[in-house]
Amino acid sequence: MTATPRILITGANGQIGTVLAAALRAAHGADAVLCTDIVAPPPAARPSRFALLDVLDAVRLRALLAEHRIDTVYHLSAVLSARGEADPRHTWDVNVTGLLNVLEAAREGLADKVFFPSTIAVFGSNVPPDGTPDDAVLNPGTVYGMSKAAGENWCAYYHARWGVDVRSLRYPGVVGHQSQPGGGTTDYAVEIFHQVLASGSYECFLAADQTLPMIYMDDAIRATLEIMAAPVARIRRRTSYNLQGLSFSPAEIAAEIAAAMKRRGLAAPEFSYRPDFRQAIAASWPHSLDDRNARQDWGWQPRFGLRELVTDMLEHLLARIPCHI
Ligand code: SER
């Protein structure tokens, strides 16, 4: 029997952190998971074990790792693509120095295993946009993408030089009913559900035909747990693995939502498009990723297509949120 891991999550209040923390508590028990974030979560959402942590505070990070005898860190705290452009230096600090603080602590033996989320934003517009391979050139156009590309290389460096067992996925846009995204370019794909149910309409900040790689939250969490559980010999890439769930444009998800609402006898929603600065960011990203290395190395297989994603989102949100249309 394997020993229960002792886990610390940074950025645990975020879109992925809240859901990953719940999944890890379900898998290993509440005592195994220490959630941290730079701000306290609202009392109703506070996990049983929570500590304040600014990832730029290396002393406090080390103290928490030592005090709680942590062996595994899910380092999720980051400033995302759209918000990151407002203060590039701060974004670089949080995303790169924060990671280095975690990797240094692991090198010193304060953690055995680290998870680092990377992103489709590491790619720029000079890669093949359809089925972008893992090893396509990285020329990101945002500071977020630059910081994550640098982070991937730091991960590979700490692994090659000091044997730190750090594993990484390039998440596409993550869509889930459990939490709200913040500061990203792919956030529209969650907002669209909440606004349609609240008001019957949604104005999208991306162009109708801007196809992007996406993944349903359930698939994203499962991928994270699977890569972390894989035998060490199966992890052949120490920068990061492309992860593809599905690809769709705003117009395509809007049409699927409209069809699903019609099947439920709900009023037809209205969609409009007013692209803002985030459209240029989206336009510089791939339409889809080639994730065959993840499939071959540790068995990645997505489960949710567009229809399943929309059906599951609406089922959960309609059960929770009063529909106003
Ligand atoms: N979801 C992220 C963003 O839009 C991409 O990794 O910034």
C-alpha cells in the first residue's frame, strides 16, 4: 500500500485549484491537502486546511513545506494571459520567481514532486495552428506565455541537473461549472453559460470564428491526477506535455448551448460579438494541439466533446442557479 501523500497547493482559490483540491481530498482524505493562496477564500468556501501564502515569500513557503512535511506541491498560482498584460513585470515575478521558489525548495528536499501548469499561450502565431506539436517553436506574444515558456525550461533544468520530479501539462482553456476563471482569454467559454442563464444573452469578447483548444474541467483534473500518478519512467518530457480536450469557436459553443436549451424547452438565447484586446491574444494561439506524446507516454484520453461539455455544464448550473429566462 502506498503512503498517503502530503500535498500543498498554491493558488488554491483559483479556477483549477478549487476543483483540484476537492479531487485530491476525495482521493487522499482532507488531512492530506493543505490549500494556500495569497488571499483567504470566503468563509463558506474555506477548505478545512488553509494557509495564507504569497509565492514570492520563499521563507514562508519553506516554513509551510517543512512544518507540514509536504511531499507533493501543485504550484497553480499564476497571473493569466489577459490580466498579465496590465503589469508585465509583476506577472513575470509571480509566474517565474514563484516557480523558482518552489523548485528551489524541492531541490533542497522540502518536496519530492512538483506539478507545474503550463499553457497554450507558450505558442505564438508562427506555429502550425492545427495540431500544433509539442516541440513547435515557442515565440509567445504575451508576458504570461513568456513566463510559462521560461517556467517549462526551468522545470526541465531542475529535473536534468538535480533530479527534481517536476511534471507539467500545457492546459488549453478550461471550462467547468464548479468555479469561475479569472484574467484569462479563454474565460468567455465559462462566462457564456453564466450570462445566458442569468440574462438570456451574451456578448463575447472574442470573434465568433476564433477557434481555440479547450478542455472540460473533469478531463483537466483527471489529466493532472494521471500525470502525477504515472510511474516516473513514463514521463519522458520534462518541459511540458500538450494536452488537448476539444476545439471550438464562440459561434460553435453558442450554437450548441442554443440547441441544448431548446431541447429543455428554454427560451432561445441571443449572442453577439464585440472583440476587444483579448481577440489579438487568442488569434496568436493554436486552434488545436497534437497531444500524442501525452497519449503514448502516460495514456491520456479526453472524454468530453462539445455536446457532452454543454450538456454537463447546463445540468449542473441549472440545478444550482435560478434560470431567469
Ligand atoms: N486559460 C488561459 C488564459 O486564457 C490560457 O492558458 O489565459
